[in-house]
Amino acid sequence: MDRIRYFRMLAVFLLAALMLAACSSTDFDPENQQEYGAGGVYLGQNIKEAIGVLKPAKADFMDMVSRQTYTIDQMAAGEGEAVMGMLLVDHSQLIVKVKNGLIQSIMLGAVAQEDAQKFKTIRGLGMYDSADQLQKLYGKGTGEKEVVYQGSKYQASFGLADQKVAWMRFDMR
């Protein structure tokens, strides 16, 4: 009788452990907009909030159509058709595209080695991490030199050079 009780308890414990593991999955979620970003900023985030997170030393924004310059407050209020911005964060540049006050695209490249860990993704992937680390954190993507992950609304691209992450780009589709 005690053996049966023991096996029942063991079965319940194993079932609970399997369910907990399934519920706390860390697989890449292609429909979660926060998966598409780095350095604490992500697609769909308001530009004013993103600036508060990044705290750039310099930020210049210009509408790609009219060539008019925009302030952060103007963009946060939804002004501008397709505004591109260059942000200087420590020794590195981050390029963003903003529409209706929300980030539509984030591009990172030529990040200084000393800033590499500041621009980690939500999964913990940093600039100059290995291609193996990219696959471990995100799974198998399409492409070899440019590895792409897609959801129905978003796309993440990681450029590889010498089997290390050399650039990142996140776009709304």
C-alpha cells in the first residue's frame, strides 16, 4: 500500500514539474513586441519612454520625407510622417525610425566593445556574442550571414561576421 502511495506521489510530482516547465518556457515568442529590441527599448514603444531608458548624450531626428527636424516631444505627440533618428549612447550609435510617436525600427551596428553589454536583447543576447549563443537563445532562424526571425507583425535580423553578432535590426512589417 505504501508503495502505491509513493508512486502516485512521484507521478503527481513529475506531472507538476513538467507542467511548470511548459508554462515557463523561454522559447522565442515571435508575436511579443518586446522580443524585438535591445538596450531596454523595443518596437512599438513610445519614443519619449525609449529616450528615458537610453539617456543618449545626443539625439537628432529628421523626417525622411519633408526633411524637417523634430523634437522628442513633437514625435511623442505623433508628429512626423517617417522620422529617423540617430542617438549617441556613450560611444555607440543607435538608429531608430519613429511613426506616430512609436518606434517602428531599431538598428544597431558599429557598437563599441565597451558598450556591447548595454545593448542586450530581452533574451540576453549582446553585441559580439557568438552565433552559437544566438541560436541557443533564439532557436534556428533563416539565413547564415543574416539570421532572421519573424512574427506576423515584427522581424528581427542579426548580422554575423566571424561567427559573432556584428549588428542587430528590429522592424515592424
